[in-house]
Amino acid sequence: MFERLYLFLDELGQIGILTFDFFRHALRRPFEMRPLVDQLDSVGYRSLNVVNLTAIFSGMVLALQMGQFLAKFGAKIYVSRIMGISLLREMGPVLAALMIAARVGAGFTAELGTMKVTEQIDAMRALATSPIKKLVVPRVLATILMMPVLTVIADAIGLFGGLVISVTQLGVSGNYFYTSLVQNVTLGDLMSGLGKSIFFGYLIGIIACFKGLSARGGADGVGRATTSAVVAASISVLISDFFLTKLFLEL
């Protein structure tokens, strides 16, 4: 037990050091845009399918379950109000982050882990090239920048799924769904979700890069690091969501 606690605290310390190095190199010139653009494409555009698919079916299920429950009290017309707040504040950013942790986090770890075990990282250092500047900065920065964008898209797609179910299954008119949503959802609800998504992006990116740079033991070690990165990033998203929710509710 104490050994696991020691290893956990040691990893936290190393992630803290990597975070410091990330900000130090991110603010240092020259700024290389090509690697960042490539990672923005990988994190953002190539993740749209899985994020949209998750969002639309989650929105449909949420509307269906909530509508059936509210119908018992004759209040199914209010489904858009509850659904809008739930998606914007919680489900949109969290579901998008979990999908990115699974897809992008695993990819980052596998890429960097393979470079680590094949000694490409050591070769970069031998050539006086910083692997943090070349590899970590564009990946973490791309994840931080794209998470709010993916969250907004997930929110919109999820609400569209809820609208479809409300109209076809619950008998709520599309005009009333939209009007009720606009009247009851505030800008603060949207900003709360976007604020969370920025922090989620940082967690996913930095944990994935750390696990990749720490991989050892050949292909088997890369596999273990990838699995560990996805689990650690997903758990970190869920735990941090609780504290961020508590923080935003008190602001």
C-alpha cells in the first residue's frame, strides 16, 4: 500500500515537472506552427466522428429517459430546460473529454512510447533538440485548444438529438423546445462547460505525454503505458470534474 502511494506521489511530481517544462518551452521562441497544425487536425477534425456519435446518442437517451419521467408529472415540456443545463455544464464536456482520452490519449502515448523504446527520444537529446519542445508542446497545446471546440460541437449535436426525440417521441414542438432552451440556459452554463474542457484538455495531453515518455520494456511496455494513460486520463477527468463543478457553482 505504501509502495503504491509512493509511486503515485512520485508520478505526480514528475507530471508537475513536465508541466513546468511544457510552459517553459511553449513560451520560448521560435514557435513552430507546422507540428501544432498537424496535431490540431489529429485531435480536432479526426475526432469529430466519435465525439458526434457519442453526443447525439447520449442526447437522445437523456431526452427519452427524462421525458418519460417528467411525463408522470405532466411536465415533459420542460425536458429542454433540464437537458440543456445538463449537457452544457456536465455531459458535453465530460463525454467529449472521455472520448478524447480514449482516442487521442492512447495515440499520444503509443507514438511517444514507441519513440522512447526505440531510442529516438535519446537521439533527439544527443542532437541538442528538446523532445519537450518538438513533441510534448504541440500535442498538449493542441489538446487544450481543441477541447473547447469539440465540447461546443458535442453540446450542439447532443441538443439536436434531444430535439429529435422530443418531437418524435414526447410530442413536444420544436419551436417550444428551442424557446424554452434559450430562455432558461444562460451564458454561464456554457462558459462553465468550456472552462472545464480547457482543464480536461490539459490533463489528457500531459498525462498521455508523460506516460509515453516514461514507457520502457519494448512493445509490451508501450502497450502497458497506453492502457495506463487512458485509465489515468479518464479517472483524472472524472475526479477533476467534481472539484471544478463545485468551484464554478460557488463563483
